[in-house]
Amino acid sequence: MFVVPGQGKKEAIESMPGQFRWSVDRVCEAVEPVVRQGVGAVLLFGQTDRPKDNGGSAAWDDHAPVQEAVRALKRAFPQLTVMTDVCLCAYTSHGHCAPLRPDGSLDNDAACACLAKVALSHAAAGADVVAPSAMMDGQIAAIRAALREEGFDETLLMAYSTKFASACYGPFRDAEGSAPQPAPGAPADRKGYQASYANPRNALLESALDEREGADVLMVKPALFYLDMIREVRARTLLPVAAYNVSGEYAMLIATARAGWGDLGDLVRESTMALTRAGTDLIISYWASRYAEFFGAR
């Protein structure tokens, strides 16, 4: 779910029908019916109303919306597993997942240091799982070391370990305001640090490296276009495997149903079963808020 600054907010996301941006004071209202349906975890994404800078420093503000939402949720629902996305793109002035050097190139090592600060601030707020999504080399090792040094040994690390440079992220970037922005010398997109869908060996290597660096969960993202990769990752690890059923995949099924070309419930059930069949242990999905509708007694 998406958490934003301010009060009393429930903003509809046009590109993701049925999804909303929530202010912290309403986040428990949003999560309560989901918990009641039996969903055991929530993954938080945040925005800021502070000025965005090159390093995305607002992301590790202890009183940013994500950090405050974690505290509110852990007070209201102590048994709920609260996960947080750890990235910089919604907080940087240029929309990339790392600070830019003067020539416009990405500073990978500086990004790892920044991501560690974000993860620590989330863990200190009470997050059970931190999920770095920036795809910087060495980010898992940097975050693991920082968590251990500060005494957060039991905070789990869910790595976006096989995250592809996909065309399916458009609605999410609209929801988060995180699309890359023009900057002198900077890349126009994130293909340089996300996995190529034409290079599965390199994508599998990314997961192997994240496991070696200390990840507790490996993730494949997107999900439906990458069932083969879920199966391959599952065959290569004993760690839990997550699949992120992303915004574009969500929006496609809604558009199909609205056009009268398929029943939404049937589409949701079939597609999520495909993820389970491929070997997914944890499904991260925007369908969770309608779990009882799609998966309850029929």
C-alpha cells in the first residue's frame, strides 16, 4: 500500500483502479479489513512532501510517512508482518535509485550507504522485513552489515533479487511519482541496473549474489511474465521465493474484465495459482485487499 504525507487522505490511483494513497492517520483504517480477511502481511511504499535531493535523504527521515505508518500498524496489529520497500527513487530529484555523480552517472557505492540508512530507519520504527528494491550491486551486504551493527539481527531482508527492466511498472510509477526525470548525463531509464529480460543467466546470478550477501527471501519481479524465472530461482535455493504481481499485471486483468473479455475473479484465481504452481512461497499482490472476494468460500 502507498503512504503519503498529510492527513485525512484516501486518494484514488487512476491507473490502478481500486488502489489508493493513504495518509498515516488512515492507514489502520485501510489495513483493518485486509487483516480481518486473513492476510498476514503488508508491504509499504512512501512519498514525501520534503524537497527532493540528489541522495533522497527524505527516505530515511525518522518521521517520514513510511516510518510513521510502521509504528501505527505495529501498535494496532501487533501480529501483522509489516514489510517496507527500501529505495530512493521516490525521494531523489531525478527519480533514479542512486545518487548521481557530477557527470550524471549513478554512484552505486553511495547508493548502498543511503539504502542502509533507509533500512535502519525502517527497522528502528518496527518493520519486520525490509525489502531493498534499488538493484544496486552490494546493497544486500551493506544493509545486512548495518542492521547487524545496530542490533537489528532479527529484521528480515527480502531482496528484489531478480527484478527485470519491465514495461509493466507504469501504473506503479504513476502511483509513486517515481519515474526517472531528465538530468544532464543521467540515464533515461533504469535498464542499466535492472535485469534484462533477454538475459536470464544474469538475472539468476543476481539472485545467487543476494543469497550469498545475506538475503532471507529472494524475489522475482514482475511475476506473470516470468514464471520460468520463478521456477529457476526456486530450483536453485532453499530460501523462500517471493513473486511481485506488479501494477501493470494488475491493471491488465482489470482492463480485460472491464472490456467484458473475462471474469475478474476467474482471472485473478488462475493467475495467482500459476504463481503458486511455479514455486512461489510469498505472493505480493494488489489483490490482497479483495482476498475474501476472490478466494473465500464460493
